[in-house]
Amino acid sequence: MRLFCLWMSAATLLTATVSAQDAVKEKAETKTTEVQLKDLSLKIPQTWKTAPGSRMRLATYGIPKVEGDEDNAELSIFNFGGGGGSLSDNITRWIGQFDGTGRTTKVTKGMAGENEYVFVDIAGTYKKPKPGSPPFRQETIAAPDYRMHGVILMVKDKGVYYLKVAGPDKTVKAAATDFRASFGGDVKSEKDHEL
């Protein structure tokens, strides 16, 4: 009987280990589609679907919500052809899209191959654009427990691209690895960046 219990325990442990390894392997093998937007090449997860956006955007993708969140997140990609303001101006503008009460912000700088980028992580109550309202009105609704991952990517000798994922906190956190991988970012290369 004792031998049987040991065997069952070993079998259960082996099954759990294999299941955990399969889950890690499945997460590591996100299927992507190569997307070319001007001089920017991205690897977009196939679960992120093209979504309607504004004429100012190069592209918009819906990121499926995780269990427990009510809304999907959204990736929006911009390039202003040489304009768009300074690094500091853009970071300050993104931070201003969140209410100051309870807001957290972390800014880091990293390398994606030969391209430098700044990664901005903001959490708190997002001033979400009101659906159907024209952008010039700047009407917003308060969206608590939201997060934004914004990237300013300087593509060497080509231009500056702005990538922004905004949505419910858990969904944006869950998409962080795939988001960085989409433009070749590496969290290990990132260092704190002062404004």
C-alpha cells in the first residue's frame, strides 16, 4: 500500500510538472503576424485584432480582456512625420491622461536592437475618451483601475513612433511581455529614466 501511495504521489507530481511546463511553453510561443507600418516593423500577436481608430493613427489593435476585467485593452500606434513634441512633452501628456490621485508612474529607457526606446508605465484612474465624442472636445469618463504602457521608439535614421496600450490594469499587465516583444523591447535592457 505504501508503495502504491508513493507511486500515485510521483505520478501526480509528474503530471503537474508537465502541465506547468506546457503552460509556460504555450505562453512563450505566442503566434504573431509581421506588420509593416512605414519604417516600423512589428510582430503583433494573432489574438490582437485590428480595430477602428482615428485618421491620426497608423494602426489600432484590440487586446482581449483577461478574466475579471470588463473591457478589452487597445494598442494604438502613431507617427507624426518628424513632429510630435519632445520626449518630456509626450511623457507628461500621457501622465496627464490619468487622475493625479492614486496615480503611479515608472519611466524606463531601453534598447530594441539598434533602436532606443522609452517605456512609460502609468496606473490609476484613466481619463478615458468618451465614446462617440469628437477628439477636439476632449470629453472623458473616469476609468478606475486602468493602466497604460506607452512607448516612444526612436527608429534609427527613420523617425519616432509612439505605441500606447491602454486598458484595464490586469489586461495591460498580462499583455506586457507580448507588447515589448512586438517592437523588440527587452525589460532586462531597461534602466530607470528621469524626466
